[in-house]
Amino acid sequence: MPKIDLAAIPQTNATTYPAEHSAPVAGRWFRRLAPATGLSHFGASHVVLKPGAWSSQRHWHDGEDELLVMLTGEAVLIEDQGRTVLRPGDICAWPQGVANGHHLINESDADCSFVVVGGGARTGGGYSDIDMIFTADSRYLHRDGRSY
Amino acid sequence: MPKIDLAAIPQTNATTYPAEHSAPVAGRWFRRLAPATGLSHFGASHVVLKPGAWSSQRHWHDGEDELLVMLTGEAVLIEDQGRTVLRPGDICAWPQGVANGHHLINESDADCSFVVVGGGARTGGGYSDIDMIFTADSRYLHRDGRSY
């Protein structure tokens, strides 16, 4: 049935971030929805943030759009303009190529969860708060091009 | 701010369905999120179904994937296999080309709402319960090719 059985999809807190930037996402537990359901035109993840966890380092994508739908709990969206509290039913959109990094932080004492969709071209992107970029082939580099 | 201000986006119950098939979606009030936010790689809508309203005629897409996230209220998903009640936090995925039509019906006495994402190629599709197909250029035809 196309209603997704989340419990049947493996959940992971894996990250490919360099070790020095991975601690904030240790409490980010996600399920990849596209491989489990046969979607091929965009990606989607169901994400649970434990208290204190970040959704990612604050980033943007040069060639991909993102859409987020808040499901449960509360998180704080951080962008260049500041902080916005997100609650169930809130929706966020980040079009490709806008160099205004975003991430969510769960500052509450309970889990929060959301669905995030991403689609477009994997052409890399940047991070707002750390000396890092990501490339079209998913490598992490310092801004001057040195490898991590 | 990338948190979407839904109230600032026009809401419509417009439909391009032929008149004889449009009545069930008269209580479907939607907002197109991509044009309002600059997303270009997939489409997304915020949809409210009034009591009794259908999300669409029961359909599938030949070249587009769909993902739905239930936000508020309750709806019944109808597919070839039968009925599934959807509640807030439920997620559905319909990969392209699966000729098993789906739609949601609000059988409750309160509004329900969801976000639906669609991406891929507009190559047409079919309807399960009525003599209608839709084409790559968004025309509605009878199954034998006659126009509506």
C-alpha cells in the first residue's frame, strides 16, 4: 500500500560529514523514503531530531530545491535573518542557489520530526558557519579547495 | 523567510476537469507552493479538503512521482486494494507509472489538510473509475481518444 510503513524502513543516524563537524548531527535519525517506495524524481526523508540535535550543518544547495514539512514537536530554523520556531504543519521552502544557509535545531526536551524533500541537480553547495563546501560528487572540502 | 506564510498565498478551488467530473473536487481548496517560493525542480501544494471533498478523481501519473504528507484531520485513501484511513503524520508515496489510481476523500465532518509534492515528466496518466485519461499537454480525453 502506498501509505508508508515507517517502522519497516531502516532508520540511521549515519553521516558522511568530516569527524570535526559530525557531532551536532549524532541525534539526527532519518529514513530514506525514495528507495523504499520507488520514487525516482526527487528524494525524501523522514527525520527525527533528538533533543539538542541539528538537522545538518547550516547549508544551501547550488542546484537543488528543498521543501520541509514539520510533523511533530518543535525546532528552531536558523538562517542569516535569525531564528524562526517551527511547529507541526509549518512548511519551509529553500530554492536552489540561494546562499543563505539553513538548518533546524531541536532546542526542546522532546523529539521533533519532519519530512524533507529534495530535488534537482547535485552540483554542490556551501556552509554558512564553518570552513566547508560540498561538491557535485559529494566530497567535503575547505573553502580554499583542500580536502578534509 | 523560507517558512511559508500560507495566508499570503492565494487559495483556489479551481479545476480544469470536464464539467461532468468536477463536482467532487469543488471542496478542494489548494495553494501552489512552488511559484510562491521559487522552487523549480518539483511542484508542491497545500490542500484543504472540506467535508465530503475529494482530492481528485482517482488517478495515476505515467511519468511523475507523488508524495503526500497528512497535516490535519482525517481522510480515506482509496486505491485498487481498498481503503486506508490517513491521519496527521501519515506519508504516502506513488511512484510514476503504477496504474493503481489513488485519491483521498474527506468522509469526516471537519476539514483535513495535507501537502502533496509532484515531480517528473508530464507525460499524462489515467483514471481508474471514469472514462478519462489526461495527456502530456494536460488535455482530458475519453479512453478512446475523443475529446471532452
